[in-house]
Amino acid sequence: MGERCVRAEIEAREREYLSPYATLSACSRGREREEAPCQVRTAFQRDRDRIIHSKAFRRLKHKTQVFIAPEGDHYRTRITHTLEVSQISRTIARALRLNEDLTEAIALGHDLGHTPFGHSGEQALNEVFPPGFRHNEQSLRVVEKLEGRGGLNLTWEVRDGILHHTGPGIPATLEGQIVKIADRIAYINHDIDDALRAGIIREEDLPKESLEVLGTSHKSRINTMVVDMIENSWEKDTISMGEAVQRATDLLRDYLFKNVYIGSAAKQEEQKARRIIKMLYRFYVEQPEFLPPEFQEKIEAEGIERCVVDYVAGMTDRFAIRTFEKYFLPFAWSD
């Protein structure tokens, strides 16, 4: 490419085009370990690529979103959820003239630390691991320590967005704030879609007050939420929905918790899933020699409980089930 630096050209275009509230690639707080900049990609583009090429990202395709081991081919998994969050986030960032590459990197990495069996697996580890377990903190741990050789060495802005995509903390960048709300937009709407397909809920039972504001179809609800976020956040130093749309969104979320997330037929297998996770955790804590070598090597520095949590949290649903069967179920003997 001679003396041409594509990255510098992109950074110059960002300075010319993006909003004054955007996070510029050239102004990143940087990485924990200093690296020479790429000639072609900005810092945030490199982060996005590292996440997509990670093993943790690939494992998301076999991790539960809401339905554990669904029979149908069209139910969401953790990776399809992640892609929907990314799509929604990028649309909002582009409309607000914020940094789309940073937004995409945060969205693609936000759930890398999620356990097998969705939130039921998270709850199980939180109950048995003394310091507690939260998937957003584990996602940060994946990109900082577990993936590759000593983590992915992502920029500060991406790591901040991953850590604060859920919970009380507010991301430091507007791009991170977009992902925090887009995550909720995505799961509320796709969980309604999946629950309708499964016959767990009926369209006519959805709260009418919400539908009057947001719309009666899947695409109209997402469109209303996204457009409202854009209009309400335009040229402001914070990202938010308008009061009416926020209230209608919260009402839909409350409905899902009461009718889908807690006590529905969709959740009947969760008790079994939690038992699998807890039994695997205790098994490895008591017999660490069965851990893979790369986890055994970290026991002295990290502690056995931490190493076991890292290993179990990284499992896919089907690998966790196979491992449970291997150690806890008898198999037929043949001579």
C-alpha cells in the first residue's frame, strides 16, 4: 500500500462527519497492553474483528437465550440475540452520527461471558460461587483474561461498554449507552416472538396499553422503539427513550417476566439445568484434576473456585449436558 494509511483516512472522516458527542477512534483511551496501530483498521474495528474471531463468540450459537434445547429451528440462541442487538445498535448509532464501529464491537461482545442454559445457569453459578457471578462481569473477564493468550487486549471503551451493558452502571460512551438499551429492545421483542411461536402466550394477551403506543406487530414495535430513541437522543449527551415509549416498553418487559421468564412452560427445564451447573461446579472443585490443563495451570494464581467458574461458564448447553452424563450417569458395559 506504499505510504497510504487507510486507518488515518477513516479517522479523518470520523472527525469531519461524526457528532461532537461521538467517540472518535483516534481518541480512544487505548489498550492495557500497547500495540502498534493497524494500517487499515481503526482501533474499534480491530476490536470488533477480534471478538468475531474468538472461540467465545462461536460458542454463543449453542447457548440458550430463553428456551432450553428447543425442538424448532427458529428459536433464538445467544448468538442470534447478539446479532439482533448489533443490528439495532448500529442503526441507532448511524442515525445519531455516533461511532458505529465502537457500537458494533460492544454489541458483539456484550454476552461473551454468558453461561450455558441462559440466566438459569447464571443464577446457579451465582448461588454456588462465593464472590457471586454476573454474566456482564464474566464477559469482561473473557475479553481481558480468558480468550486467546491473556485476553483480546481490547480498547478501554469497548471493555467499559461490555461491563456496563446491564446492571446499574452507565456506560461512559454514548455508543455503550445505545447497546445497553438495544439489548433490552432486542430481547423483549424476540422473546415475545418466540413465546408466541411456542404457544406460551397469545397475541391478544399482550398488554393493550403497550401495543397502543408501540404497535401490534414485531417489526412495528422495534421500529417505534428505535425511532423514538433516535428522536429523543438527537444532539444530546445521553441516550434514552421518550417517557411514553419507555413506559410502554417497561410494561411489556414486566409482562414477559410474569408470563414467560418465571413459571411458564418455557422454563420447566430450568431446575434441571441449574442442578447440572451446580453439580459440575462442585465436581470440579472437589476433583480439579479433571479440569483441562490450561485451567489447572491457573489454580495457584486464581484459586480453584475461580478456575472452575471460568470453565463451566464457558461451556455450551450441549457440552455441559455431555459432561454431566459422562461423570454422573452410568453407561452400559460391553465386553
